[in-house]
Amino acid sequence: MINLAQTRKTIIKRALLLMVLISLFFLIFAGRVVYVQVAKEVKGQDLQAMAESRWTTTQTLHGERGTIFDRKGGALAEEVQSYTAFAVLDENYEEHVEEPEETAEKLAPLIDIEKKDLIDLLTREEVFQVELGPGSKYLTLSEKQEIEELELPGIHFRTEEQRYYPNQTFASHVLGYTERDMSEARMGLEKGLDERLSPTDGSLSYKRNVKGIPLFDKQEVLQEPIDGEDVYLTIDSNIQTALEQAMTEVEEEYEPNKMTAIVANAETGEILGMSNRPSFNPNEYESITNYTNYAISDRIEPGSTMKMFTLAAAIEEGVYNGEETYESGTYDIGSTTIGDHNNNKGWGEITYDEGLERSSNVAFAKLALEKLKPERLYNYLEAFGFRETTGIDLPNEANSSIAESSELDAAVTAFGQATAVTPIQMVKAATAIANDGEMVDPYIIDKIYNSSDQTYTYESAPESAGNPISKKTAAEVRKKLERVVTSENGTGRPFYIDGIDVAGKTGTAQISNPEGGGYISGHNQNIFSFMGMAPADDPSIIVYVAVDRPKLEGHEAGSAPVAAIFNPVMKQSLSYMNLTPQDVEDEDVYEEEGIEAKSYVDQSMNEAVHELEEFGLEPVVLGDGSTVVDQYPAEGEPLIIGEKVFLRTDGEVKMPDLGGWSLRDVKRMSDLLGLSLHHIGSGYVTDQSVEPGASVQKEGYVTVELNTPSQIRENQEEESVEQPSEEGQAEEETGEDIQRRD
């Protein structure tokens, strides 16, 4: 018989247990819900972020890397759009590769790939699309268009940003380079200024439905990208181009071990040109063989170019008498004999001035030990900046190594051996001689511009580095260095330039043996150099050239390859700065072989402009017509990259803005238009009598006022002291524009 009471009790217990379990489950579930609501997290996953990702689209807005410009605003390194070709193979896609063999035959030559390898790529199975090899990446617009003209089914393109260097092998060690996709900066200013040049990407976020369509209330959030800052250099592209051309010709003819050259503004320290060999094309950085900017990172024994500073020290100290005589040939210092460069023969008893002209080592050893004394010599080396880096705004600058442990060290240091310095230290020290005793720091960055704020975040200014010698001493040194170039005994005679007074000093330096003590021996196993400045009475330009172990013919002197660089570059530099004398102003300066003017007369003005720009020339259109009726330079005349070519059209001529033009360019325009030209001052145009845009009548006249860069700066500094009115501010802005064109 069933015990009803016991059964009821069991049922009640089970019911209570079930209710407890249900209550416990409910409490746990409710707690979990509360936890999820508060923490918004499950198994470490952020639920809110997951929801946002499903309903929110975020697009990256690309920021552009800053551009590096030359002093006149020409782009030297810039971000450009490029294209990568790829092939779609999936037959379910409407635009897929239909004929792999035919496609490979036509496409392979355009993307630098073997036809067989391309066929292998285009016949892969079970893939939607394939990349087409390195040659299909970073194509230019014209290369993309050439492929598109083939009308090959299945070949598509995607757009990518690329770092591009439009001038190819041009100041390469100064600029450096980045990876093509700009993911990493590798050397030069690209690396040194990477933080300033690098952009910050932005983003655009908005709400959308499951199909990707923006919601009515899309809650758009925009974060603007920030472009990198733009950098303006002191490099003058006309001067740099002449320098690159000259060095390339010397490299091809003489095959030196290495070369370096620097062109500087003697008054300000601005670097107008800097180049090395071996060099490289930053667009093809895989082939780089030399990563060193010898101008700043390579210390060498300078040879006899150092004598100009020993001479300056002796004159400043009042211990130099140029008419005093000494016995040349050899000079004993303890157990060591120092000899002159003509196999220790010397030239008998000669004056110290003649010893300078002939570059006598004995003369300068005696000056160092008997006249100056070692302590004062080293004090002047320090005053000329040879004990510290110049501080130039380029990465990896090396410092000197001064030999000063004995009298012998002092003697040989005085004529450029034992002590090693960098080329940029030599140029900085030379500014004291060129600049009436005031030494200035070299620099290559002119200004840095932030396009987001539309402000200049950095603007350079010449900085004095002291006065190691007096104005009187500097003038006397220049006069004696000019004799090195003009005297019949002068070692600098190969650097004589007709119509230009050059002051300078040659150098033939021995090279330390990397395998042990002593120096490398053998025919022409030297570094040949020249440090020159012009015009000699008031130098504006300093050019330093050093050529390491060129292959010379038996009759050739080491100065030959050096002069082949120095002479055209100095002439070009003075010409573009409008500092050459009137009688040589219009002579041909350095031209690249094979570049000469062609006739554009009776051709379309637009076509002529396009062709000139492709050649790297600067067309100046005079007149609003559509056909060229006259031009300057005329057909057959030599041209250099960056030169202005004037095109006269068949329409009404209006006066261009001449601000920043050189006198030579104004003369050429005036001759072409039949105008009488009057000019006041020298340098670059800062004012003109006929306003820009005014009609020009034949047989009329125009007057221009010119100022040197230093005068322009002085005028701007004077104006900045005053509180300008609105009109004054406009004048200051005009002055800044002229300075930028300079």
C-alpha cells in the first residue's frame, strides 16, 4: 500500500529543489546579463566595438609626404601617383584574361618580364587574380596608358602613392631616398627630416546598413589628414645641374676612385650645389654602390689647399714677409726631411711669395715652426673651425682628426698632411677669407613650410661663426691667392678663367694606406683638389673640388680633371648670379653636349611650350597669340637645363613680371621685343618701370632696378623693424617673393 504522506513529502522536496535550481539559474543568467550590460564584453571581446564594426564604415584619408624643393620652388623629391598592373584570371568575372599567350607576348616587353614567366602567371589555376612581377609596379601614367592601348582583356590597374625624384641623379646624397611606398626613409634629408616630412593619415567614419548603404543619420566623424611639411633648400638647380654634368664627364673620362664638390655663397654660407661620385638615381636605389656623402662625412688630408689658412694666420700675426727669401728644396726636422713636390729639388733661394705660388712645402713648414710656432698655428686652426663639426643641417657629419703630438705634426699640418678634415670644414673656413674675415656657418635648408597651418615653421638666416682674421688680412690673402692663379709660376694656372678674377689654392694630398702606416704610393695615387673663390676682390662664390686617384695620361697633370669641374661650374655660378663682367656675360657657359635650341617659329605656341618643358627648359611666352613668330635663343644655339627660352607670339604683348630675373634674361627679352633697356644696380630685378600686364610697344623702353641677395635681405630686415601699415605689409610680402625667386 502506497504511503501517500511519504509520496507528498517527496514531491514537495523535488518541487522545492527544482524551484531552487530555477531560481539559481535565473540569478546566474540575470547576473550575466547585468555583467554584459555593464562590462560590454564576452570572452574578452568588446561587444560595443563588434557592433560598431558591423554598422560603422571607416575609411583612411591619406596624408601626403612633404615635398623637397630647390631655392626657386622646383620639386626635387615629391609624392606622385603611380599604378600597378595585375591580371584577373577567374572566368566568372566579366573582365578576365582570355588569351594568356597573346596577352603575355604583348605585355611582357612593357613590364620587363620574360614571356614564358608571364604565361606561367597567367595560366595559374584556382586563383582569382595574380600580380605580374616587379616590373608591373609603380608605373607612370604614360606607361599605364601604353599598356591600356593594347586593350588586353583581364589586365587591370590599381592606384598607389610613390616617392619620386624628377631630376634623377641630382644632389642624390643630399636628398637621400625613401622606399618607393614611403614606408621608410633611408638616408640624406629624407631620413634626417623624416618626422617633418611624414604625414598623419586621417579617417572618415559613418553608420551604414548591412548592404553598406549610409544610414539617414549616418553620424559622420571626420578626422582630417595632416600633410607632411614642405622643405625648401638653398640648392640652385642651375648651378647643381652644371655641377652634375661636369662631374659626370670627368667620371667618364678619368674614372676616379671618388669625387666631391661643393658650391657655396661666400657671404651667407648657403650651399648652392653639392655632389659626389659615385652617385645614384634615388628612383633606382637598388643599384646604389656609395652611401657616403663625401662632402660632409669623409675626412681627408687636404693637401696644399690648407696652406691658405697657414698663410692667413702668419699674415694676421704679422710674421709673414712675402719678400723674405729662404732656401727651397728640403727642410730637416729632427731625423725627418721634408721636401718640395718637385722631387725635393726646389727652386733655389726664392721669396715666400714665390714659395706660395709654387706651393712649396718647405716654405710652409718653416712658417709653422720658425715664424708662427706650433701653438699659434693650432690656435688658428681652432679659430677657423677645424676642431669641430660645422653643424650643417645634413645627417652624419664627420669631425676632423688633428695631428699635434710633435713639431713634425705641426710642420706637415701647415701644408695639409697628417691632419684630416672634411670638405665642408674647408669651405666654412674659406668663407673667412672670402668674406672680409667673418666666417659663416654653412647651411642647406632655407625654410620649412607647414601647409596645414600655412606658416613657415623654420626660416634660416646666415650665422656668423666668428672672425679668425681681420678684413685687412683677408684682402691680402685673396690678393696673394689670385697670384697663384695668374702668376707664370702659379700652380693654379689651369684654373684661370678669362674675364673672371679667381683666387684660390691647389692641393695634391697623399692618401693614408688602409693596410698599415704610411701612404699609398704609385703614379697619381693622390687626391687632387682646388679651393677657389671669385670675383677675387669681393668673392660671392666659393667652389671646392676634390678628385681621388683619376686615371691620367702620362702628359696630364692632376689639375686637369679638377679644372674640368671647377672652371665651368664657377663660370656658370657667377653667370646665374649675374656677377660676371659685361664682356663675358653673354659667353657660352657650361652646356650639356647635344642640347641646342631648335626652331619653333611658325609652330603652335602650346606645342612649343610643352616640348621645351619636357627638355627641362623654362619657356617664357611673350604675347597672347597662338603661333610662335620669333624666339631667343635662336636655332642651333647651345642651351642648358633650366635656361629661359623666350617665345614671341603673333598676339598683343604684355609686360611680364620681371621680379627675380637676372639682368641677362631681361636683356634677352628686351632684344627680342625691340625695347631699349636701362638698368640700375646689379643682382636680381626688384623693380621695373613698366608694370606687369601693361601693353608693350616696339621701340619703347624699360628700366629695371636690381639688388644683390644681401641687399634684398638688408632691406627686408630694415622693414621688419618698423610696424608696417597694410601697404607696408604688402611691400614686405613682395620682398619675400623676390627672395624666394632668388
